[in-house]
Amino acid sequence: MKQFAIIIPAYKPDHKCEKLITEILAAGFQRIIVVDDGSGPEYAPFFDSLMPLPEVTVLRHAANQGKGRALKTAFHYILNQNLPYEAVITADADGQHLVSDMLKIAAQLSSTPHRFVMGVRDFTQKDVPFRSRFGNRFTRLLFRLSTGTSLTDTQTGLRGIPVSQLRLLLTVLGERFEYEMNMLAALKPKGIQIAEVPIETVYIDENKSSHFHPLRDSFHIYKIFLLYGLSGAASFGLDIGLYWIFLQLFRPEAPQLFIVLATIAARVLSSLFNYYVNRHKVFGQGSRQSLIRYYLLAAFIMLVSAGSVHFLYAEWLGRGEVVLKVLVDTLLFIFGFVVQRAWVFRKE
């Protein structure tokens, strides 16, 4: 196992981390990098006890900065020291990743040295906590919609990463749990393939030792889709407000066409607002062609919405046109997100 280094980000670890390190060394791994992510003076004796071990390197943050930053600290250390490793294996400090599974990751890295390797869990087992099962399914769906990549387990912390990919991953945004998701999203544009290796699904005390904060960290993970939804809602509100204003302006001047004129003027301005927000705040990228692509997509969605609702109403149900409109536009809202991410605002 000389060619692999184990990276363990640790924040306020307990005895399970010590046990894990002992088992890793017993399995034949010869380098472990432990990152103390600002655990504080109370935990200093634990990290000090690791320093005499020749196989263990302890890196320290003065204050808690998040799992993403802890991983980046280890990546920087490996590259700056020019350490002779072919790949690193990241593992959590809470004992949920078994050494036998790390050996599986190492074997996969040896057979596919240029692939990013993920240890994926089986969430169909009965002993998996509900929040973990639901979170995995929801995150997989949003990740597939956001990136076009389908993965079995997007939140696993047991990963094998070729050292040749570390420089790329150091450019990925994110400091906390969202970094692991952003890391995966950065692979496809670079043509890096992902290999999945089944691992044991271990939850200790229903994962109570996890430092994952559901509200704060979920926001960072799902931020792009949430911002897309907020952008759409703000644009809708702006469209309605402008529509009312233009009704008052055009009514005296064009009593026969004021509704049409108000609708067009409001939609043009609200769509420009939506385009700007999506390009600069939601997706954060685009090109000179983005505006043309955006309006082509908007026209397509408008035609599909009108045509679908008309067909379903006239040829099938004969009622419920408002409900049909809501259902169709909800699906088109998701479709619009996928197309904007993959085509309209793609990075050239």
C-alpha cells in the first residue's frame, strides 16, 4: 500500500478515530494524514498522541474551517511536499468507513489508475436511518439534474483520488460539506470518469456523531437549485408587478391592445432580469451566445406549455385547465433548469 495515502479530516474525534488509525496501519497502509479541523485544546492530547507515529502526519487548523477546507489542506500538503503517492483515499473519522472497504478502493485505484473512485453504500437496507435514505435519494436526483451525471451515492466520504487530479480539485469552490458535491460536479467537464465500488453501509447510533448540519449544509449542497427556484419566483413576481404597471400606462393610449402590450413589455423585462440573475448568480458562467440560447429555450418552453395544456384539455380531460397548466409548467421548470445548466450557460 506504499502508493496510497489515507486522508482523515477530523473534528472533535473520539476513540473510534484512534481505533480506525490502528486498523489502517495494521492493514498495510504506510501513510495517514490526519487534519485537525480546529477541534480545540480539549482534543489536543489526542492529536499529540498521533505525532510520534512515523506513518502518521498531523496537520492543524487553528479554527474550524469545514471538511472541504480540511481536504484541501491535505491536498496542498501532498503537492507542496511532492510526496511520492499515486493516489489518496479520503475517509471519515467517525468509524463508518471500514478498512476492508479502503482496501477495495485501493484495489480499484490500482486497476483503473486514472479514474476517480467512490465507495457507494446500499440505502435499501432496513437499518439505514430515514433521513439518510431520503437525503441520498433527493441529492442524487438534484445532482443528476444539475450535472447530468447519475451516481449511486453522492454523499459518500470514502473516495479514491489519483494525485494527478488534486490540482484540479483545489480549484473547486466550497469549504464545508458542499465541497464533496462540488468536487464530483467538476469531474465531468474534464472528462474524468468515476468508478463505483460497493461498500458496507455502517451507521453508528443512527449517525448521531456526524457534524453535518441539516439546514446550513443542505443549503450549500442544494444551493444552485434553490437559487434557480428563487430566481424563477422573483422573476414571476417582477413580471406580475410590471404587467400591472404597464396596464395602467397602455390602457389610455391603446384601449384595444393594452393587455397584449403590457404582457409583452412585462415579459421582456422580467426575462432579462431572470437571464442576468441565472447567468451571474445561479450558474455563474455563460458566453456571448447565452442570451440567444436563453430566448430560444424560453420560446420553446412557451410553445410546449401552451401546446401540452391545450392537447390535454381538448383531447383528453376537457376540464382542469389551471391544474394542467401548473403540472405542465412544473415539469418544464425542471426541464429548463437542466437545459440552462447544460446548454444555455455552459462553460465554453
